[in-house]
Amino acid sequence: MAFRTLDGVAVAGKRVLLRADLNVPVRDGKITDLTRLERLCPTIRELSAAGARVIVASHFDRPKGKRVPSMSLAPVATALGQVLGRKVIFAEDCIGLPAQQAVERLRDGDVLVLENTRFYPGEEKNDPAFAADLAKLADLYVNDAFSAAHRAHASTEGVAKLLPAYAGRLMQAELEALESALSHPTRPVAAIVGGSKVSTKLDLLGNLVGKVNVLVIGGAMANTFLAAEGLGVGKSLQEAEMHATARDILAKAKAANCEVVLPVDVVLAAELAPNPPTRTVPVEAVPADMMILDVGPATVAGLKQRLAALKTLVWNGPVGAFETPPFDAATTALAQAVAERTRAGALRSVAGGGDTVSALRHAGVLEQFSYVSTAGGAFLEWMEGKTLPGVAALEA
Ligand code: 3PG
Ligand code: MG
């Protein structure tokens, strides 16, 4: 898809509404990960240096159309200022008089952050009147929030119809990385899909089998496939009602000439707890009273061997219960092998979606993949082959 970028756009003296994703993770009132803010800096700096008046709009958490004080963007605006290393102004509202007055006071190059757009029900309803209130604040619209682009909301979609709309540099980087991985990848291309449930990743698996040469299935999701093939999985997490679906996916893969790789050995314990006694067995030999918590070393060795032949890899979801040691072993070993091939220039590696970023950070290789998306749900929907409304609105 061709989309409008900031190349050649005159922004000096213009009011630019920049849709960002300031929805950073917070625990006990503290921001636990600044990645989304860091990734946003290039666009803000470029616009500001070119003399734009930058007006940052974002949602934060899910206040459901009400002003929830604990979901204010004020502390995030402060953190953004620290990450940017410059003054950031904050407006107590995202529309209406407080927003308008804050915008009127801006000088060229200034950066303003508006209060949470989800304090208004019109945001998630994509209400044209709310979109118009946002549009009134600016001359141009730039969307840098790929991670919110799966939402057809006023600030991601509605407003793009009311102002000249462009992709910011982060949005551009995300789209270019994702397209190079699945839309026109250098082959052979493989996908590693982990996580716990087949039911949440059905569309994703269905789309992938038509696109990749090799589909590696790991995590608890693999248990459902193993059980569907008639193997005993003991007390493992699995979805019995998804067996027929799993077999359909395997049949679809076969018809599409996509090779599906399931674990050949697994690491077991009696329960999911840190450092319990474990056993490693072939997938055919899982006892009834044990559960599968990671893929085994033979599986990892086989996957590493396959990596040597691959040119492109897309990764979503850990292959084991990586948050609980030692069930992080396979995910970490695989991530490190992918990083090594990437560093050697032999592999293009793109990863994203929820847990994947934490798993790669845990493995110490977050910076060593070709591209790691900060998107959760948007990355999944993109892998499902869906058109993201916030992206479609930027189409050239
Ligand atoms: C995210 O954190 O994945 C995005 O900011 C979207 O948030 P949402 O799932 O609340 O729409
Ligand atoms: Mg979320």
C-alpha cells in the first residue's frame, strides 16, 4: 500500500495534530517502559525543527468516555518531555476552550500534549462532531500511532478525513518493516507463532499459511495441535474445542504448500512455578500428570538449523512460559539465534505483539532484530491480513 509520508510537506508555522500512542505501560503509578515515547521522538523533533507547532493527541488506558483522573496524560507528557529533553506543554483538555487557548499560545517549534482523547465518548464512537473539534485545532494531521491504527476512532480515522493526513516517521518505519516481512518478503519466509490460545490467533494462522513457507507453532497453542493429532498432552493448557479447527489449519497449510513445524520434544513440570523439578521428553511421551511448559532442546536445535536457510522471519508470541524460569530457555535460545543471523546480515527479522517484546528484551536481543514493533493488537490484526482503518486513512 502506498501512503503519504512527511517527505516534502511544508510544516513551518503550521499547527500539526500528531496522533501518537502515549498508552505506555504503568505499574503503581510509574511508567515501566519508555519505548513508545522514545520511538516517537524522531517525528516530534523533525516537525519541531521544521517550525511546526506540534499538538500531540493520544488515548491512554480505557476510561470509557469519562474523565478518570488516574488516566490523565499529564504524567506521560512530563515523561515525554524528559525523553525528548525539551519543554512540553500540557493542555487540560483535548478539545474546547482549554485546548484552543493552549494551541493559540504556541510558537513555531513548540510541543503541546493534549489530555486523553478517550475522556470523550466521541473518540471511540468515531463521532464526526468530536473529530471536527479535534480537526479545528490544526492545519495538518500526522499519524504516528501504528499501534492504535486497528481502532477506527475519531483521532485515528475520523480526523484524517478532515485534514491533509500523513504518516509520521514511526508509522512509516512500522509499515515499511511489516510490508517487507509479509507483503513482499525475500523468501524463504517463516513465521514463529507462540502464545497460549489457538482461539485468539485463528485468523492469524489462517492468513499466515497462505503467505509463509514455514509456520512454526510453539507455546501452549502447540499443545492444541499436538492433542488434535492424537497425542496425549497430560495436564497441559490446551483448547479441546479447537481440535477440529487445528486440523483444518493443518490441511489448509498442506494445500498451500506451507510446512507446519510443531515441537518434537517438550519440557514438563507438575505445575507452572519457578524452578520446579522438570523432565524433557519426546512429544509422544507426555505423562498424564505433567504439563508442557516449554519446547525442548531437540526442537530448538531443529529450528536453529532451519534458520540457516531462511531469508525472512516474522515472530509473534513466546514458545514457552517465558516469564517463569526455566521455561524461558527455548524462547531465549531461539531469539538469540535469530539475532545472530540478523547481525550477520543473513536474515530479516521482524517481531511484535504483546509478550513478544518482553520476551525479546528478556533474551537481551530487543535491539538486534531488524525491526521490533511496539504494537500489540495492531500487529496481530496486521498479521491477520486485515486492513487497519488508521493506516487506510493515510493511503496515497
Ligand atoms: C495498545 O496499547 O495496544 C494500543 O494503545 C491500543 O490500546 P487499546 O487496546 O486500549 O485500544
Ligand atoms: Mg492495550
